[in-house]
Amino acid sequence: MRVRIALAEKGIKHEYKEEDLRNKSPLLLQMNPVHKKIPVLIHNGKSICESLIAVQYIDEVWNEKSPLLPSDPYQRSQARFWADYVDKKIYEVGKNLWTKKGEEQEAAKKEFVEALKLLEQELGDKTYFGGDKIGFVDVALIPFYTWFKGYETFGNINVEKECPKFIAWAKRCMQVESISKSLPDQDKVYGFIVEIRKKFGLE
């Protein structure tokens, strides 16, 4: 989703291929022999793996339109830091909201709200993390918003009540065409979570 948003922001025409991760294609195995995961960006016959690395690559190669990373080295380092924080924190803790129960889930809930409040502080009074326009951290973070219906339902949490600035930011992002057209509907992701919970006996 991050790669699709970045390509859309830059207005780059591309071919998009879905991958069945239970039956990985020879192309995926050839282009990402190390992790054998998606996404893989293929440009000029070469592969760029891992979503944040691919987004940085897109930003550097097509740097004349809609820059995602700031030009100032310090600000750039901060954007990379927060995108890395999103990867390490939001994914894991968010997952614990719908896979854990009891005390573990309560701990995940507390950690999740704390993480979002930290991100709210970083956002401050800016429209987006990138300032007036979508930036690197926005691209890193907004795909997780598609999971929020699942987080809130199974984690028994009201994010808007806890972190109103975060939800206001997410709603602003969803009005940006490159984002709204690149992300699946929350109901679709919720359905996916329901299926996984049934499969692993979490009901």
C-alpha cells in the first residue's frame, strides 16, 4: 500500500500484480530471494524490497515531483526515525489488539494508545507529518488506518476518544486521492481479521 501511494503521489504509471502468498510465483522468489515477501518494486529489471526502502527509492528516482522526504538532512533523519517507529511499534501492538486476550490485550491497548499519543505529539499542529503535503511518515503510517475497525472491535477500544488528533489526521489523509485509491476499505480488512481469528481459534 505504501509503494502504491508513493507511485500515485508521483503520478508514475506502473503495472500492479497481486501475489498469492500461499503459492508464491517464480517472479516473487526470483526478485526477493532473501525474504520471499511482498512488496517488491521492480524497476529497470532490478528489485527493491521492503516497503519503506521502496518508498525512499521512488522518492529519490522521481524526485522532481511531490517530494516525500525533506531536503534538510536533520528533518530527513527524523522522518526516517518516525517511519521506523511506525514499523516497529504500530504493526506489532496493533496485531496484539486482535490476537491477545485478558491482561495481554489490556497491556497492548495501553501501549497502542501511548504510541498514537506520541505520534500526535510529533504531528503537532501540522496538517500532515510532511507539513502541508503528504510526506514519508504519512505514507508509512496511513495504511494501518485500514485495520482500525478490527483494532477497535476486537481490542474494545475507541481510538477517536483516546486520540482525536490522530483520527482527524487519518481522515484528512483519506481525502487525498493517491491514498484513498490505494487503500482497501476498512470493512474488507475487518473481514480478513475475522477469517484469521476463526482459522486460529481466537473466537
